[in-house]
Amino acid sequence: MKLLVTGVSHKTAPVEIRECLAFPEPVLPAAVQALKARDGVTEACILSTCNRVEVTVTTADGCDPQTLVDAFLQESRMVAPESFGPYLYRHEGQNAIHHLFRVAASLDSMVVGEPQILGQLKAAYVVAKGQGALCGWLETLLERAFSVAKRVRSETGIGQMAVSVSYAAVELARKIFGSLNHRTVMVVGAGKMSELAARHLRRSGATHVFVTNRTHERAIEMARLFQGTPVDYTRFVSMLPEVDILIASSGAPHYILHKDEMQRVIATRRNKPMFLIDIAVPRNIEPAVNDVDNVFLYDIDDLQEVVNANLRERLKEAERAEEIVRQEVERMMGRLKVQEVTPTIVSLQTELERIRLAEIERVRRKYGPVTREQEEAWDMLTRGIINKIAHGPIAELRLQAGQPDGAHVIAAIRKAFHLED
């Protein structure tokens, strides 16, 4: 059995190449079925995301999986091999197992530790399973990859720290308020980053979102995304006493919120804390606002600093995750090596049982009929002898399965007991 992973990712290929090789969700089942139907393919799975496309197959020993997969990509994606060949990576055998485990654990992702890839890999598994393309060793391997990813998540902090500006804002808000339940948010401007921050805040418990924009129609449109309330741009400052978290991303070329205004707002709030997120460039909020008691102002550089610190921490956690993956690959290889010698063990047990039964029959012919008690005694005695004889060779076979020179010992045991190849 041969295992091959062939693919492109954000690390090896530009987006135009990834687009050419991608398998849109509607065509993925048919593509997996077509791959599995090719001569020599035992099992198959296709992972296709915006950042990677990977074709994983197991094939019979006599097949050339690389030629097989390249032909499949050429025919199914209608692209010439020379156009994608230079961008492909290939992993075979143990290297393929190591790669699959790293992908599942999000160690090969654009953002290390992001959780989406595991869900995408599980979805690819479900599609392949539904097409009958997973029915043996590769199925077991992918299931093990899911377990490895779960272990990495539970034993390291690789996914616990915010590594996007929008989510870093949410984490800082949690530190200020403890809980975000029942907090009110005001979004000034309609930029993508402010929309993402508002979405994160909403999912984290914020109950209401006000939206204002110099173009009121855009405020109404964005408010619908959060089941929120549009606010007239000229009135947003007067609404701030009702707001716990302000996200400012207006395109205004000057400050839209000043220190004296925030002093009045915080006095009206009776000094209840406020969190101000200024992700506009140029900045929307006068920096001196941060001097007001119980006002916490963070601009885009502050948030990026948090993100960078978290990324550094993630990379430290990734080192621990890499060690977990290494351990799991070794464990998997050990299991596979033992599986490889299983036929030899079965052959040895079969041969010894044949000898045992032949000897019992020879004794029976020599001494004639025996009682049931005698028959049972012979059976117990000979089984005990055979088990003791078999124990040493079987233990050695299992031990040598994982050793570099184990094949020589295994061959010697096969020869000693006259086992057929």
C-alpha cells in the first residue's frame, strides 16, 4: 500500500494557481468518485479550501500514485501539468502522515492555530466517506488526524489568543468589562474591520448595536446585519452615554470625538467604564481622550501590538504542538509496522497449529481410541507447548517491526519456520 499527498497551498502557489486546481463544493463528490474509480486507487480524499487544495490517495504497491494523481488533476481541472507542476508539493509514506497531522492541527495554516481547517478537513472526510472512497487505512489515518488536532487544542494554547485586529478588540473588551453580556455597542463608519469587530462583539454577548454613518442609507444597511438601530450621524455623540463600546472607523479627515466631549459623556454615565476602539486612519478619536478616567482608548497600532504579541505566543505554543505531532506520527508508524507483520504472525500461528494437529493425529493412529479426558489432556498439553514456542518469535516480530533492520529478523523467522511468502 502506498500513501501520497499531492497539493498546493498559500505557501507554494499564488491564488490564480489555487483557483485553477480548486474543487468547488458542488463538484467535489463527483470528483472524489472519479478519483476513486481510477485503476489502482484504493482510497481517496480531496481537501479544497481558499488556501489549499490537496489530493490524498492510497494505491496498490504496483501503481505509480504520482502519475495517477497528475493525470487526474489534468483531466478534472482541465489544466496542463506544466502550468501547475512547479507549484505542487508531494508527501509520501511517513512524511504524508506527518503532513496530514500538521494540517489538521493548523500548524500549516496561514494563521497558525486557526480552527477552520479542522472543520474543512472533516467536511472533506464526510464527502469522501459518502462516495465510498474511504474504507480502510486512509479512513483510519484521517480519523487519527482529527484526534491529534484535538490533543493539540487541549494540551496547548495555540488557539486561545486573538490574532486578528477585530478579535483582539473583543479580547480587550472582555478584560475591561469581564463579561460582554448585555453590553451596548456603537459603530461609527461602515468599514469591513469595524463590521467584523461588531460581529465578534455580538457573538460574545453584546445585546444591541447602534450604527451611524455620514451616509445614512449605509448606516441603515449595516444596522440590518446586526438587527441593530441606525443613528443619525449628527446625533451619535449625544447617544454615547448609552454605549459601553464604541468602534470608530469613519473616513473623516479629522477627529470626530474630543476629550471635552468624552468628559461630559463619562460624567453622564456616572463614571461607568467605556471602551473606545479607534481603527480609523487617520484616527477618529483625539488621543487625549485616554486621559479621561474610566475611558479606555485603543487605536489600530495598539490593537496590532496585541495581535503581534499573541502571534509570538502562538508560535511558542506551536513548538509544543509540533512535538505532539511528532509523537503521534511515531505512534502511528509503530501501529502500521505491527500491522505489516500481522500476516507473518498469522502464518506462524497457522503453521504451528498445523504441526500440533498433525502430531496429535499421528499419536492417535499409533495408540488407537482414547477417552474424552485423554483427548482434552492432549489438547491442553500441546496447546500450552505451542503457545510457549510461539511467544518468543511473535514478541520479536512485533519488536522488530519498528526497527530499521527489522526486515532481516522477520525474514529469518519466516525462513526458520518455513513460512510461505
